Amino acid sequence: MSVSSSIFGSPVLLLPKSSSFKPQNAQIQSPMITTVGYGGGLLIECSSRPKKKATSHHMKTRPRKSQPWDIKRKPTVYPPLPPLPPDWTLVSSAADGDGDGGCVTEAALPSAPALQAPVTSG
């Protein structure tokens, strides 16, 4: 047995060329080649237990909805969010003109200096 047959899993069969060998009054029958596995028996594996890649593993092991009550379950409906407090204002990008999109910012409080800690000497 050659090295290639131990690597690829099936022996290599070479047929003689039809022009060099042609018997008189006889039909040439090629031997029946059986294909085993993938691609004609040529299968190269780098590991005896190959691991799945991340997406393949996730698709195989993800939780499935098998119970009828779980299959028929609708998404949760949450109540709408309350309005923003009066301290907050909604700033649109059209008013600013800087083009970084709308965002929610906190308005400056008039008593902001009163929030500083008193200076102690001592």
C-alpha cells in the first residue's frame, strides 16, 4: 500500500492507456469504482474531532421553541414611556445646524453655583 492511499483513504487505481494495450476481439471492461464518502472517497481531515465554527455551533445548539404554548406566545407589550421631565429639553438638529442628530440634553439649572461645596479654612 502506498503513502497516498493511507492519506486519502482509498487506493489509487491506474488504468493502462487504450492506445498502448488493445486485445484482439475482446471488450475492455473498466473495473467498477465505488465512491465512498465525499467527492469520490477523497476526504482530508485535519483532526479526528473537528470543532464547529461560532455560527454553526450557535445554530446547532440554540434553544428551540418546542412547546405549543411557547410557539403561540406573542411578544411582550410594554406601556408607553412617560413624558420627559421639565428640566430636560429636546434639541433638534435643524435648530443647531451642526448636523450631529437630535439628542436629549439637560438644561442648565439657575441654582448651579449653590451646588458647590463650601470652602472651609482650617
